Amino acid sequence: MKYQNEEFVSEVNDKLGNVKFFRAKLREKDMLKNRELLSDKHIPIFISIRNEKETNNLTWDEAMDKVLDQYDSPTENDDNVLYAILNELKEIKLILKENTNK
């Protein structure tokens, strides 16, 4: 389900300002497009941020950065790592091939 800011406030039982800040952080980290609405998948993330804030006595900004960094574009990062590994394996293969031909 998709939520306008006010609807999301009701779902997470928090303040409108915190939800707007959450949306801004998601956009900053390329986890939400400009006109994209918040959805059900964002509820547990917001709750995790609030729990992190309260448990560790952090600011909203600190808690959001800490929690959102765990979600920050995992597929893009994974693809980059896999590409780098593939290139390394190709180089190793070439070195091994050159050494066996000597």
C-alpha cells in the first residue's frame, strides 16, 4: 500500500516533521524518487530508526544515517563487488595460463 505523508504518520504513530525528514533522507540516499510515495516496506525501516534513536540516545539524523546505511543500495553495491571479483578472476586465469605455457 502507498501512503501520503499524513497517512504514513498514522501508520507509524509519529510526527509529520519526522516523516518528512525520513522521506528527505530516503531521497538523499536514492532510496525513494522525488514524487514516490512511502509504502508498507518503509514502515519497519522507520520503526527501526525510531528504536535506534531511543535506544542509543541519537538524533533523528544520526539514527537515520545509521539504519539507512544498512539498506543503502545493496544491489548496486553487490553488482560492483561481483564485477570487481569477476575481473580479478579473469586476471588470475590469464596469469595461470601464461605460467603453464612457459
